Amino acid sequence: MSWSSSSQVAKLLRERGHDVRRTDEATLLALTETEPLVPMLLRYREACKRASTYGIEWLRKHLHPAARAGACRLPAAWRGGRADVVHLA
């Protein structure tokens, strides 16, 4: 599962009972009250934007401590106990 893939995220949200075709910010914001994964996904996307704008050192400094160790782990709740790892190094 790639959290950067709109089609994969949309598929996961559909599997979780949401009638979505897109994963743009407006669509996701409408789901924040009913889908606990959405706030995490929005924070992840924001962190990715900031890392690409300000560099990976900014991300290591301002994100979860795991980022400083070389990887940012998404919560296991995302998909059946399996979390993807985004390598920052």
C-alpha cells in the first residue's frame, strides 16, 4: 500500500465503507469525523509537502522522533496491523 497513491487510498476508504472516488483535501476533510485514518493521512501529506519544500532535515526535526532515526512509521491501524515505512535517509 502506498499512502501517496490516490487510487490505493480511495480503494482502502471504499473497503472501509466510504463512497469516495477522489482523495483530494476537500473530500478527505468531509470524512474526518467518520474515518479515523483521514486526519493521519492529511498530516502525512502535509509532512511530505514540507519535506519536499524545506528538505528532509526539517522533517526529521519536526516530525515524530522515529523520523530522526531514519524512518517515519505510519500507525499500524492503517491496514490490518501492517504499517508502511517511508525511508527518510
